[in-house]
Amino acid sequence: MTDQFLMCAPHHFDVAYVINPWMEGNVAHCRQDEALCQWNALTQLIGRVADVESIVPARGLPDMVFTANAGMVLADKFILSRFRHAERTGEEAHFARWFDEHGFTVLRLPPDVHFEGAGDALLDREEALLWLGYGHRSSQACVPLLEELLDIEVEPLRLADERFYHLDTCFCPLEGGYLMYYPPAFDLASQARIQARLPAERRIPVSDADALEFACNAVNSARHIFLNRASITLAGELQSRGFTVWQTPLTEFMKAGGSAKCLTLKLTEEHPMLSRDVLGEKSVA
């Protein structure tokens, strides 16, 4: 099945407030023409190997372009986000409507439980496992709720560096059971849990420089990886494991704290270890 990703054009994108360290000093400093060129380039690259669906951007919601934060998908279920910051809560109704109109079952967590979708909830690509980042945006209280709603084990990881406020800024599960990640973004207990679950040969730790270029905020479709920038060392390591690495500048979006992964939400999420008879299959027309 061809991967499908949801994206939102940056027609209203800007840094209009500060809710993460990357936004500091960047309010009203985005070049919208350049942002659109960068977004189009990413869209075209992903479109070579996957299908791209779109949602209409809404005026007054500059971060709606980061569709990864809309919620998370597993088969025909969509768990809608409950944003921590008031500046983003207006996005929820738009995403709920889109997923309902496209045949997904839209599920909501309790109002007092913060959850920021596939920014913090990432499926492992080998085990029946959901990794959940908490500490900055999503609540640890999500863990039992997601386990019940999705019938899947959830491994919570505490994020310890405010620059890496979402899990997908520092942690990228890859096809074949590999993991590209930035260990210092996690507390010591979470680093130990990652090491316990994944053997060293499957872990690809990135350098400080690569982490700050948002190399871990990458889109993985089959053996293709799309990202803002990777060092020669990291690109070579990924290529040695059979991946094709596509680099495309996303510097305008980094001013708001996002990159390739933040700009996409995978719609065709059927975990390989879960029965399709139970979860069913989903394709967006």
C-alpha cells in the first residue's frame, strides 16, 4: 500500500507568538514566499514515493501547517489532539472535521489531558509499540488512555530539553526496526528504556549538530528519508542501512520549531504486528 501523508499549505504561516524556544526572536520574521517554496519542494519530494493529501489552511492559525500535531492515526482511528497552548486549540475543530469527512473514527481524550498527536506519539516500525513523549506538551496521563483506545503497548519517554519539546524533534523510528534519535533530549531513565528495548545495532544516535538541524524530525516512507539537513556522517550511516536520504531546506519552519516530520501526518498507519482483520485497512480517497 502506498503511504499517504496529510499536509497543509503555509498560506497563513508565521511566527505570531512564542510557545517554544525556537520561536524566541523570530516573531514576524518569517519570509512567507520562501516558506511556500520550501514547503512545495518537500511536498514534491515526498510525492515521488507517496501520496499527499491536503487540508485547507485557516486564517489566524499559523501553526496549522504542522499537521503532525493534529492527532495520531492507527488504521481507521484518529485520536484528536488536545493542545496545551491556547494559541493552537483553534486547530482542533478543523482537523476533527477533516478526518470525520474522510471516514475516520474521531476519538477524543478527556479535556484535562493534553495530547499533541504524532508530534509526541510515534509508532515503532518493528514491534507493536507506541512511543509517547511527555514532559513539555503531552501528558503522561495519555499512556493508559492510548493503550485502551488503540489496544497497543505504550512506552513513555520523558523529554528533558525544552528545545526538543515534541518527541518527533529528537526521535524517529525507521523501517526495519531502526531508530534515529538524540539521546540527550531524554532523561536518563528514558535513555535506559530505549537502550533496553532496542539493540545497539538498531540505534542511530545523532550528534548535537545534526539534532539542532532537526535531522530527527524526518519523514520516513519505506526506505526513503526526507529531512532538512544531515551531516555527511549521518547521511552515510543511514545509507549504509539501505535508506535513500533526501535533504531539502526547511529553515523558515525551523523558526517556529518544526521541520519535515512536523509538516506531515501519515494517514496510512497500519502497524505490521497488528492484525488487519482487527484494525481494518484505510485509504483516503
